[in-house]
Amino acid sequence: MSAETPRWLLVARILRARGNKGEVATELLTDFPQRLTELKEVFVGHADGKIEPRSTAVKSCWLSQNHRGQAVFHFEGVNSISEAEKYRGLEVLLPFEQRVTLPAEQYFVSDLIGCSVFENPISKPIVASSPCSLSEAPSLLGTVRDVQIPGEDFPGTPLLEVETFRGDILIPLAVDICTKIDTNSRRIDVILPEGLRELNQPES
């Protein structure tokens, strides 16, 4: 494992004790929540090393029907509210190697954040000089700072929030705009359609 590869995959954050049998309510932080209901073991602690994650057996886990985006864990050996409260604020983690394999052209947000974004010309200019003309070369646009995911208040295509030296710009994560995504090389090549920059300018 390289030094840049994270050790842990954050799947949930423990909010509080739930009920009187030792269960804990958690905030889901994964796109694959159903998978958690099948786990027999997780690691509990902090991914940043503040509290070293420790192996914890899972007695049961189910998705909350009353609170959207939450799951309930019952860890082995935790049988009271006071014992469950000791887990408040901790994170539920899995080893990074257990990350789900995504289909082609789907990406984890964590893999996109930090990628360098290079802008390519809309069409290759007609030049009589060398085919390696600098006018055809992609130029560094900026770095992905965040990804805005569609939801009830934000329908449509995910947006890359790219930090540039001229300010942030939102770029749709669409195949005709993001023409090449190489998360291993931490690089995204884009072709910006006409008018996109103007859409990102603040209103005067």
C-alpha cells in the first residue's frame, strides 16, 4: 500500500445511544448502506488517528425506517445505554481494501477531490507548424475541491467544484465535458463548452 493510499473507509458516524439495549444510531456516510446490514465486523475509532480504530464485532445492524440516512448498530458486548454512550462521536470504518468496486465511468467522490483539471481546446486549431504546437496542449485549469451531488434541492448532473486562480468554477461531470478521468494519475481532462465560464461569474 502506498503512502498516499488511505487506511480506512468511513461508512458511518455514531450519533448517540438508541433504545435501552445498547444500540447506537449512526449517520450514514456511504452510497451502499445495505452492505452494512451484512457486516459481522467493523472498526470503531477515528480515521485520522485521534483514536486508533479497533476491531468490533457487530451483533446486528439495520437501516432506520424513521430517520432517513441513518442506521442502527448493536455491537457485541454493549448492552446498556451507558455503554452505548461511550461510542458517541466515533466513526464506523472498514479497511480501505474492502471498498466496493464501482462500474465503469462511476467514481468515488474521495477519488475526484484533489484531482488536477486540465482544459483542452474545443477543437484543434489549424496550424502549419508542428503537430505538437503549444496551442493544442491542455492547460492546467485548477484542482477539484469538492463535488456537488444531485438531490431533492439539486437535480441533474453532479458538479465538480474546481478551484482556479480566478476563483471557483462548477463543471458538470458529464462525458462530453469531462472527456478523460484518470483517478490513479489524479487527473481530469475537460473541454469547456462556450458560455460555461460566464455562468460561473458572480452577478454584479
